[in-house]
Amino acid sequence: MALIRTIGCLLAMLAGSVPALWAQLPVVERLEQAHPFVNYTELGGLFGRVAYPSGFGSPTEQVENKVSLTIQTFNGVQLRPRLAVGGVVGVDWYANALLLPVGAGLRYDLTRVEQNGVNLFVSADVGYGLTWLNRASTGNELTKGGLMLNPGLGLRFGKPGKGAFLLSLSYKRQTVDANKPLGWNDIRRDEHRVYNRLAVRLGLSF
């Protein structure tokens, strides 16, 4: 009987809350009309050059070109006709690290919204690169993530109020700390990595 009374009370509370929820819907609709939802989803590559010692104890360095895969999505609201603010989350596959960058970002149109559908915009993202997805061999573990910065420029191809195609070019900086395999006389070997990359992405927005 106690269970039945509890269920009855919960149903009564739910029924009483429905009118209040419906009463709030016009307010939500007005907010959505004033600040519509914005999404930018992009896929591309991270391009850079990496220098490292040629061998153990060698004074010379070897330089290699690196290309990594990057996926990113920005979700926010159109705060002003030209300005959108929101959150950003992505996945970056470096050679020795799989990072999950999360943060805040903005998208600002440098040109007015034209009917021909070509607009230049600037982007700026700042956040933290998480190491939750990374799996490494013993002795090569990432100990912690670090600061992520990603300013850039882009082109949006599409008519106002409809979906658009994106092409963006940006600079991405990501820091991370890692353990390295110990040498014959090492007690501890840490590495502070700084990834400086040129990001080229293609995507969609709506």
C-alpha cells in the first residue's frame, strides 16, 4: 500500500507540473528565435614538423613531417547577428597520443551575411586536452593533458538560414606531459610535449 501511495503521489506531482512546463514553452521558443542554435562540425588534418634526437646521446636532430587526424564540433547560440558563442569538443590522433580537447569557443563573421552565400569568419577556441581516450604501451603513458589554443579563419559557403559548407585554416597548440621508457641509468624520465600544428578542416554548419 505504501508503494501504491508513493506512485500515486509521484503521478500527481507530474500531472501538476505539466501545465507549468507548457506555460514555459512560448518563452523557450522566443529565446530560440532570438538566439538560434549553431553547430559547426569539421574533419581534417593537423600538419607539422617534429625534431628529435637521431639516437641515444646523439647531438644531432632528425626532422620529420607529421600529419594527424582531427575531428571537432562546435555547438552554441547565435548571440549577435555576426557572433556565435558556445562549447567545443573534439578528438585529435597524434602519433603517440590520442587527445580529447574540450573548451569554449566563438565564431565571428568578418563579412556581412550575403545572399551569394560566401562569408569569411574568424574562430577562437581555448580549453584543455584530456587524455581519457589514450592507450599507450608500458613506459609511454601520458600523465596529464594540458592547455589547448586554436585560433583561425574560415569560409562558409551557404545561404543565410540554411546549412553551409565549411573550409577553415587555423593554428593549434596543445601541451601534454608523458612518461618515457627508462634508460639503463635512469630513475625517472618525463617529457613535456608541445604540439604546434596547422589545422586544415572541411565540414558542415547549420
